Amino acid sequence: MAASNSSSAGKNGTNPLEAMGAFFSKQVDRRKLVTTEKQALATRLSASGDAFPGSEHRPADRKRWMAELGADRVRVHQVVWPGTHDSATNKIGVPLVTRPFAQCQSMSVYEQLSMGTRVIDVRVQEERRVCHGILATYPVDVVLDDVRRFLGETESEVLILEVRTEFGHEDPPEFDKFLVDKLGEENLIPQDEAVFHKTIAELLPRRVICVWKPRKSPAPKPGGPLWSAGYLKDNWIDTDLPETKFESNLKFLGQQPPVADRRFFYRVENTVTPKADNPVLCVWPVTKRIHGYARLFIAEAFAKGLGDKLQVFSTDFIDGDFVDACAGVTKARVDGTAA
């Protein structure tokens, strides 16, 4: 009689050693694919460069880069809005323990705005705390106070504040009224599609387009102080592969109307995100794979005839060069040297 091999097989009949070998083999293949895609982006940059209309522009003061271009010259649809992904995660989680797995920005919202960021992405849960997945951080009041502080220190900078209820959480009670009260209705640009073709000067003194995206609560209504979810769209794909994300961004951008014909904001995110089937799970080393190719993306968008479709451009761990690139395209549009 043949000896039983049940001691070396799992409950489903799979040999644990074979399963472990298959797992590690998959990990090796994934790492090779990541390396291949990183090299592919580097090759594209080397071959074509990253010049585009306005690429040489550097604002004298990033905190006031819109004002430098002229509030009476810049129309809302002409702006390439530099944004941050998961903006209020600078202090999320426990330092050196859970924070590296959820932190997407190292600066406060006020610091981001002062450096030139003009689109802020905030996720909240039922207790009005900022969160990213299961991890919560400071109350959303901290973000709104940062916005008010920035408004008080500038005169002609317009920003988009997106607040959404994080997936898996409930809407904070009466949060729409809370947002209006905290931000001040006098600062909020009412929901109106005519805004897209107005100059910044025509919007003043109101300077905040606040998009509120609840999961279950009623959506903001036209004419009200808050904007509904359909006015800030994107095509997010959840991947840690940089060239895959780069190509997806180009593909979906190409499907959008030109900014002059658009009645909503469309966002492209120059980010990749950690995946559970990959051994690298911390945000920075993963998103770094695509982080340095923002200017290449803009250059390729123009090369492919998509420059007139670029609008909101967001990133993890935003820096001054990213802001400069967006401000440069905006200047080129205002000056008539770009679509």
C-alpha cells in the first residue's frame, strides 16, 4: 500500500512548499516588471525630453503665482491646477510604524497652498476627522483653518477644495452646513457652469470652489455654495506600475473634451499606489517610480495633441518643480502660445 502524503499537503491538496515557491516566483516577476516599466519611462524621457509650452517659466513667488499672471487675464478653464493626492495625510498614523503606509504628503495643507498647490483632496469619516482608509488623523477643522489662513494672506489665488467621505465610512452629520460655516459663504464660489469661462478677477472676492462628495447624503444643488461630485472627475486605476499608469493617464485624457468646451474639472494623477501582492507597501518608494516624470507627461500630452485637455494635475509629495510646470502651461495658455 502506498504511503499517504497528507502530511506534506495543505487542506486543498496543495503542497505548502510548492505554494511558497509559486508565491516568491510571482514576487520576483512583479519586481522585474516594475523595473522594466521604470526603465521604459527613463528611456522615453531620454529620447524625447520634457519641454512643453511654458516649461521654462518659474514663478517669482509660488504663493501668488496666479496673481503674477494677472487676475484679469487668467480664465478658470485656462488654468492647469497643481493638486495633491490625499492632501491632509502629513501626520496620519504612527511615525515609522503605520505612517509610511498611508502618508501621501509631508507638508500641511497651508504649506502646500503656500508652495503653489491649488487643488486639495481631503477624505473624511463620520466623526469629521481626516482619514486614509482605516487610519484617521486630525479633525478636518485643521484643513479648513489652513485654507482660511491662506486666503487671508493672499488676494487673487483661487483654489479647489475637494472633500469626500472615505470609502467604508459614513457621511459626517450635516457636513454641508459645517463646510459653509467654517469656510465662510463669502469665500465660496457658488456652483455655476458659467464659472469656467470667467476670469479670476470676475470671481473675486470669492476664491474657493468647494466640491463636496458625500456617499449617502444629498448632493449639493446648482446655485448653492458647494459643488457636486460631477464637477471634478477622474479615471483612477489602482496600480503600482509606473508606465501602466502613465499610459492610462494619456488614454483617458485623450477621451476628454478640450478645456475650453468642458463644464467640469478633469484630473490626472501622477501617482502609483502600493499593492498587496508586491513586497513594497510604503507609499513614497512606490509613488517615486512615477513622481519624476510629471514634466514628461505634460510634454507627451502636447506631442500627442492633448495639451488643450490637461486641467487638474495631481501628485503625491508635491514639490516646487511640479507647481512650476503647471504654472508654466497656464502662462503659455494666457499668453496665447499654447492651447
